[in-house]
Amino acid sequence: MEGLEVRKRSRFWVKASVMFWFSTVFSFVFVVCYSFGAIVIDGKIGDQEWKNAQEFTFFSEDPEYQIVALVKWDEEYFYFACKLEDPDVQGKYEEGIQNVWEDDDVEYYLETDNKKHNGRSMSSFQLLFGSAGAYNDTIGDGNTFDFSWDSGVEYVVALDEGTTINDSKDTDAGWHVESRLLWDDMDVDGREVEGETMGWNILVSEQPGAKPISWSEDVLGWDNNHNCSAWGEITFDEGYVSVEPQGKLFAIWGDIKSEY
């Protein structure tokens, strides 16, 4: 994954943010709303725009911290945000297309036709955001990933207040990203997304050592993170989002119900 050229510009704002999130006491059921009105990509993920977003919470074990990802959608965009409470933020790539997996990064994966392909299907997409501000994107070629895709993603990466990147002598508050991607960039008609189910995963690369942390428990590391059949599922149901985590409980948040 070396030798990539910088082909886009990104914005890196250092701002504080507060993540507002909630869950029911016993059922892990979350309410998620269709996004009425486009979300402004300004690095603020604690504002009203993200109220009632679909929430995905998982954890890093070394070091120990919480990862909270948020998803919303409308007929034009797929919106993704993530708050990482990383106590030691590391990153060197500040803008453009870079090898962000060499930094602390967060990645999301979508297989838009949900064929559960053994490998990266030609309808699979990956967005990667590095803690210092750079990003990357890939498309599947039927076997593995391909850097030929030019996603046009809009995003802002920001350090939380109290974070000093690349300083291991203190304890950081963490970092976050806010983004939106046109459905058209994935050859998806946003007017037909409602009711559709897609393959879905979130992965964090933690430095040093680029340790992979996956939301889907069936993704065991770098050996199969590009295998669509190991991802979970996300369903865009009646203006809400439902999720089936691969290897975890099944839940439909749009209808406020779950199966154990």
C-alpha cells in the first residue's frame, strides 16, 4: 500500500466535541432517524444534526478505550461519524490520500449488493480516515481492494480538547471524524435505498503496530478484513437503519425490536 499520490484535499480542524448517545437498559435497541436536511460537515458530531443517529459501540483492549460510530442517511448521502476515546493518539499524515493505516485510523466498509462475496466484491467500498487528517478509499475488484476509486468523500477529522497528537507522555482525550459520501459515488440510487440491506463493517487501526479492532466479530484481523462475507449487515428501513452485527445479536432499530 505504498507509493500513493495525493489526489484530494482534506480539512483537519482541532475542535472539542461531545458525543450525545443513549441506549435502553437491557436490550441494546437504538432509535435511528432518516436525516431530514443535509448534515453540515464541520467536525461537530455532538450537535442536533446527529440526534437519533444509529450508534455502534465497541472497544479497544490495548489500550482500553471506547469507540462510538454514528450513521445517518438520506436520498443523497450516506453519513458516517466516529468518536474514538484513544488515550494516545498517533498520526503523521495530515492531508490528502495517504497510507492512513500507518496512523491511528477508523475505516468503514459497505458491500452495496450484499452478496457476501468471498473477498472484495466489485460492489464493495472502503473509506479510511487517519487521526492526523488524511484519508484513503478503495473499491473491490472481485478479489481484493483497488485504489482506482475516486470517492469524493467530504470529511473533517478533529482532535478532542485535551489531546496532543504524537505525545505519549500524556493522556489524550481522543479524536473524531465526521463525513458524508454521495450514494452516486457508489453507483447507488439514493431514492431506492429505503428497505435495502448492505454488507457493513467498521474497523479501527491502533498504533503502534496497526492493531486491528473490528465491530464485526467475524473479522479477525488483517487476514480477512477485506472479506465481505465476514462483515455484518445494515438495513435502511422506512427512514431508519437496522443492523445485524455478524456474530452478534440481531436487532432492528427502526421498529424498536430485537431478537436474542
